[in-house]
Amino acid sequence: MKYRLIALVLLLCLPWGVCAYADQPRQNAILELTSIDGFYVDDVGNRESYSYHVPQINADTPAAKEINVEIAESFGKRVETQLGYMEGGYSLWSWHTNWEAYWNGSQVFLLITADDNSDRTEYGAFGYDFETGKRMTNAMILDQKGISEEQYLEKLREATTVLFDELYIPIPEGVKTELTHDSLLEDTLGWLSADRPIYLNRFGEIETWVAIATPAGAGRYDHLLAPFSVSADKTYAISLVGDTDLVESCPESAKAGETVTVLTYDVTDGDKKISVSGADGTSVDWFEYQFVMPDHDVEVRVEFIGNGLA
């Protein structure tokens, strides 16, 4: 089974605003309709591990119920079919269905992926705002980003063209076919639509997937196109709070999408903890902490944690 994840970074130089929802409890916010893993041998001896996980949004609102029904009707039934095949000893055509959740404040975006035995991957994306109780539509996401549909489609066409050229394998000489690089690219671009679901990753970047035309196999395969990075002329404020005397240097502002580096002093009688509101960061080493600037103001909190030996 082959899996391919194509990452392509684009710059959309437009800002957006996100409502803060740091207190939203994320534990148990997403439940699972199906959660099963195992190893299966069919009646002709095919052996493979399987993993089926289908998410559901844990909220009692019409929007959440609508999303849950759609997930159950598509990915849930897909899994039910495979489980039925297992009961009969038949060969499976899909071995894995899994999901990831990306949080942006009160908004959660679910990306569901499911494979099949012809090397294709089916994708599904669903967005929900726990604060408003509404479903996050493409139009709402683009409006939140300050991006018009025309701008989005223009960038989407550019990114898809680049991806197509990266994946294209020239048709061998002597093979009789009317298919050419240009005709396959034309088909690929013709399938693009503003209606295909988009979602925001944990950095607030737009992601989606596109169908790429091929001269063989299924004729078209979906590939993730990720992400549409946000980089704005506008800068956003960075405020230091907590034990700020532990900080050697930290920028006062940055553009969305930029990597921000926070340098700290050594601590000999304890430890230090650094966190950023509305962004995930990582410690590069004992003195250096980095995060990707979201497109809103943030607070960098530094806390001293004593070892109790003083």
C-alpha cells in the first residue's frame, strides 16, 4: 500500500482574525463512532493489519449533528462494509480510515483519510466552531482569512500546476495515446472548484486536496495540497508575560507565518516553561524556543518552576 503526501507552501498575503477560545475544553470534544484495530487474514491468505477510526463531534447542535451524519454516511459506512467482509472471510479493499483534528481557537477542523487497494486515498474535511455552534464553510473560512474566492482559485490553480508538473511522468515513446502533458494538465485544472472542502491546519493555514490526472491506473488520484501559508504585510504584537526577567530577547511583533525565536537565560535552581497563546511552539534547545506566528496578537508566557532545593 502506497501513501503519498505532497506538501506545497504558498503565500497568500492577506490577514485574518480569529476569536480567542483558549479555555475551550478539547478533551472529549471529538469522540469516535468507530475505533478498531487488528490483523486480518482473508480466505485466500491475504494478510494485513487494519485500522478504522471514524470521528464524531461531541456537541448537541444542528450543525454538529449534520456533520456527524455526513461522516457516518460516508466514512462510517465504508468501514462497516469492510467489517462485513471480514465476517464473511472476503478480501478487503480498504484497510485504513483515520483522522486528525486541527484546532484554531474554538474552531476544530477534522481531516479524515481512507485508503483503498488501488493506491487511492479518499479525503474528507469538516469544520465546526464550538463557540458559535456553526459549521465552518469554505465561504466562512475564506472570509475569515480576508481572501476572495477569485484569489483563492488563482492560488489554487498555481499550486496545482506546480504539483502536477512534479508528479507528471512522461508517456514512453511508442505508446499510442491521445493523452499529453498539456491535455492531462487541462483535465486537472478543469476539476478544480471552490466547492471542494478546505480546512485550517494548526497554524491557521488553508489546506485542501486536488485530483491529479494520470495516463494510467485510475486516471486520477487525489493528493493533499498543503498548506496555503498566510504571510501578511501587517504585523501582529507579541507580548511577554510572567517571569519576563528570564527572557534575553523576543521580538515585539512578527508577520503571520514567520518563525519567532525567543531566547532565554540559563536557570540553575529550577526549570522554565514557555507557552504561546493561540500557537504551538517547541524548544530548540535549553535557551531557544520557537513558534510560528499566527495572524493575530499573542502572549508569550514564561514561568519559573523551582526545584524546591533553594
